Amino acid sequence: MKYTPFRIACAVIFLTLIFSINGTAQKTPDKAIIPFIGNWASVLPDGHPAWLSFYIKEGVLDGEAWSVGLGNAISELKVSSDTLYFKRLYKVGAPNFPGGPPTGEKVPVQTKATVDGDEIFLSMDWPLTDGTIKKLDFKGKRLPSLPPKPDLDKVKFGEPIALFNGKDLSGWRLTNPNQISGWRAENGVLVNTTPKLNFDPFSKYGNLRTNGEFKDFNLQLEFNVSKGGNSGIYLCGRYETQVVDRDSRMQGLQGVGAVFARIPPSENAGKVGGEWQKYDITLVDQHVTVILNGKKVIDNKPVLGATKGALNADDTKPGPIYFQGDHTAVKYRNINLRSRINPNYKKQEADTLEFLKFDINGNGKLEPMEIPLFDQDIFDQADSDIDWKLNEKEYKSYLAYKKRIQSDRSLIPKNIQTFSDVPYVLDGNNRHNLDIYLPDTTKFKKPYPLVIWIHGGGWQKGTKDLFGKQAFLLNHGFAMASVNYRLTRESEFPEQVYDCKAAIRYLRKNADQYRLDANSFGLWGSSAGGHLASLIGTTNNSKELEGNLGVTNVSSEVQAVCDWFGPSDLNLMNTSSTDKSKGEKQNIRPIVKFLGGPFIEKQEAARKASAINYISKDDPPFLIMHGEKDPLVPIEQSELLYKALQKQNVDSEYIVVKDGKHAFFMDKDEHNKVADFFKNNLTGQGLSKKPKR
């Protein structure tokens, strides 16, 4: 963004008029401060989102920061050259439990920031217990100005979606899978029980969120909080609507009916604790209307930004509905949401997808905010032209892929324990999450050997959620993890390798917490996932491909690799097989995106991205399986890998699947081969190597 003298002058005058807040600040040259002026969404180094704001008050620079469990004030703001400096109070001690608050006293922590267009890059001087300082880097994005106030008479909502079925917690999960769930379904009521009685912002007990995400909607529900109790409902995972006893001391912080610390209610329309109360909440264009027990207490008011405890700080994105479970006990029932729709929509017989119904702006494409029950991973899968919108054909793919995921997940065995959306890098990126599945504890002893699944999709699509066909290994006593990694729409090689190795290191570092055997880790992937699995398995000692994401003080070594039809030599993927049954129709475009350019320019990158070039006698055992009639990845790719492993005397087996194509092999014999391979190499006498933890 270019800042002309006219724009600078207008911005200073405008911001001086609209912002007013107490705080400490220093006078600074106008031209230096203008790039920082505005609101920013960021993720702190501890993984918590933060909403930042920098503005002018009476000719001086000031600001604030909103995140969980901390005050908003920042101090000692100054700009030197193109760098902004400020301080904020933080507790710097380690938490007593996963997801818990830092311990110790608050100390001022120096932060510096620079801006490049609409991105802000920040670095903290984090004090360590030995008296030294560690640099912690994080970044954020500039948020757009608040949308204009919507005319609610012209806004229309669709049919109600029941978010809670009254029978179980389907469609919901903890915001932090490491916390204790106090949530259960009981006679049509969503009940949260916790022994916590104070209002501190951290607890061992977890918050509950919807799997689906929403942007503009009408939400209706009933809640019941005990006398003196306190909870909250987060809209889009960002804006907390207060749930408290009308006579609670939290009334002093605006109380029931408020958007916490942002918008006070016009009156106290709440009931005493122990009585059922009703909320009717409308959120449209970042403006909120709240009707509490039949009385309108907030009338189409703008929400400036995220409140404390938000799951994300990006006002432009859809987000979940989430209920606080880390405060005091609370109950909910009759939870229904209506998504915003096109007010001019009239159903037509041919419109089976109701695409036009959700196309609010009528541009023939659905943006994330227009999709009911939005899922980012499924959106990425369907958005084939990567324009961040879905046309009607892509929306059909979106719905089909969602059904495919549901079908696959129905194959996951019962009586297992699941940890969903565990962040292995604390940067707020959904591609840096993984799921952990533990086998039936009544049948298998812990610690469990672990098999890590890496999904395929040409490095440009795919999700950890497409998991179920692989889950037969849970019935053999293995724990499993399914990993997301950054796609080529966001990053190119070697970032995908860095991500997967970071996931392995996270799992090894936290093996005791999840009851895993840190010395018995296997990798399994198909197609692009098979490529990553084999590359990781052959680069245990390669610092060049290790990266420095997340946990860095443990090994990313694995003890066994199962590669299903993954490329092993990317340079040879640039030539077609002469045998049509062996991949003549292969599509090299995903590889070009993965490498960041055409083969002629990226031959060295292709060499570095090929497992065939790293094989040594110290590599773990390999099981390679490839379909006889794979039309996408030539079967020669697996043959080359197998021969190279054999040449180095690496324990390896190669299986050609008769009539197999480029798809998951579902034959029982094939599954038994995989199970036997991991049993032989991750359990008992088959375990040949133990990494340094």
C-alpha cells in the first residue's frame, strides 16, 4: 500500500476524530506511524489469537491488544524509522496443565513490529528463567474497515439448523482437546458440569465449539446458569455474548445481554440464576442485535473486533459457535441457527443445490462467508481454480466431498478415544493441526505404537478429516494420527516436509500425554502422502529438510514407512510411461505447483524432493504398494524406489496390486499386509531402532 501525503493527512485527521482511549504514548512523526494505523488480526507465539489496534489520540500514537486472560493495555509506544516498539504485561512461567495459564508474575515484554503492505511482522523479547532473552516471532494481517450498518429489513435468513440433536455431542468438539470435557447430552439439554466456581479465564475444563463455521446468521437458544454463575456464547468464535446470573458480580462488566467489554446492553433484561432464559442474536456485517427474554438490548450495533477468549481474531472469516465450559456450570437447549441467504431467492425445480439461495451478493459464486456449515479444508478441496470462491460446479464438489468424509469416518471403530484438531505448530493455521486416535483401552495395553497417516491430493488438496478406511489399524492395537500440512496454494516444497516432520516431533515430545510409545513411530501415506512418507523416512539425518517449526528438541525419526503409490523421483515424473497401464495420463501440473515452477527451472528442487536420492543403509523398513493400472503415478516410480532400497540392503517389500488403480486399496489381504508390516516393525522383536527422544 502506498501512503501519499494526502492520504497521510486524511488518515491522521480521521483517526484523531474517531478514536479515544486512555494510555501512554509518545509523539511520533505522522509519516512513520501511518503504516501501523488500523486493526490487525494476529496469533501470539503461544497459539492464542490477538486482536491489535493502533490509532491516533490527540496527535500521539496509542493502541491496545485483546487476547485471552490478559489486560488490553500496551504502553511505551514509539516508532523509530520503520519499526514500532511497545510493551505489554505477560505472565512468563510455564503452565501447570496443557492449555492452562502461564504461571508467575506479569512482567513487561518488549515487542517490535514492522509492516509490509497489509502484513505486520512482530517479535517479542521473551524473558527466560535463566535471565536470557528469546526472540519469539509472529505475524498478522490488516483488517478491513468496519462494514456499513446493514438494513436488517432487507436481510433474510434460511431454515433453522439444529446445532444440538439433544442426544449426543455430534457436531461439537472441545476447543482444546487436551482439556477435560464437562459436557454431555441429558434429556434434550446440553449440560456442562465443572467444579470451577471463580471467573478466572483458564481451567482444566474445556470449551465446546461447533465443527461447522458461520459468518452472518440468526442464533436462537435457551440457557440456564446457576446463581452467581458465569459463562458465554462466542459468535464466529470471536465475539462473546455474556451468559450470567442477572445479579452476578459480572454485571459490573456489563452483564447478561452484553457483547463482553464491547457493547453494553440497554437494560438488564436477565433473570436470576437457575431460571431458563432465551437469546435471539443476529450477527450481520459485523453488527449485532441481541434480544434477551423478549427485550431488544442491543440494536444493530457494530462490534469493533474480537473479545477476550476468541478462537481467532480475523473479523473477515467464518467461525464456530462456542460455549464457555471453563467457567462455571451452565445448560443450553433448543439451539438453532439460521444462515443468511439471498433475500431475492425463489426456489426453482432445477436448483437442487440451492446454490442461488446462498449467493447473497448475486455474483454467481459462493465466498466462505456465504456457505452454511463452512469447512476450510473442504473448501480448499473444492476450490479448483483457487480464486477463494466456489462456482456452482465447485459447490457441488464441496457437498460431495463433505459426504465422502462423513462416509469414510463412519468406518472408524467404536470405543476409541479421539483428540481432534491438535495444533502441532502454534500459529493458528488450520493446516498445522492433527487428529489423534487411540485404540480401545479395554483390549490393548499402553503405551501404543503409533502410525501417522499423511493424506494425498497432489500436495494441493486433501485433509486429515478424510480418515476411516485407514482406521482398521486401531483394531490391531495401534494408535493413529492424521496430519494436515500446508497445501501448494499457500506454500511450496520443502514446507510440506517441514510440516510433517514438525508433526512427528510434536507427537514424540508429547508421547507420554497421549500414551504413545515414542520409540515406535510408523509413517503411512498415499500418492502425495506416500511421496512425503518415503521422503521423510529416507531423510532422518537431513538437517536441510528438518525445518524449525514447533517442537525442535526431539527427533523426527520414524521406524517404519508404508508408501502407497507415491512418486519417488520427481524428475522422472516429467516423462510419460510408454505403457498406458503404467501411468501415461499422469498429470504433472501438481508437481509444478509443488516445486514452485516448471521442471526445466526446478530440476535441483525436484532432486531434493525425491526420496530416491537419499537412500542409505540406515533407513527404516519400507512396505511399497502400487496399483498395477495406476493412471496417475507410473508404477515404475515404486519399482525404482524398491530397487534402490534393496541395493542399500534396506529391509523392504514391494507389492503390485492386481488391477489396482490410483485409489485406496480395500481388499482384506492388502489391509492385513499393512497391519503385519507395522506389527513386525513397531512391536516386539521387530523393533530395530530407537531414536533419541
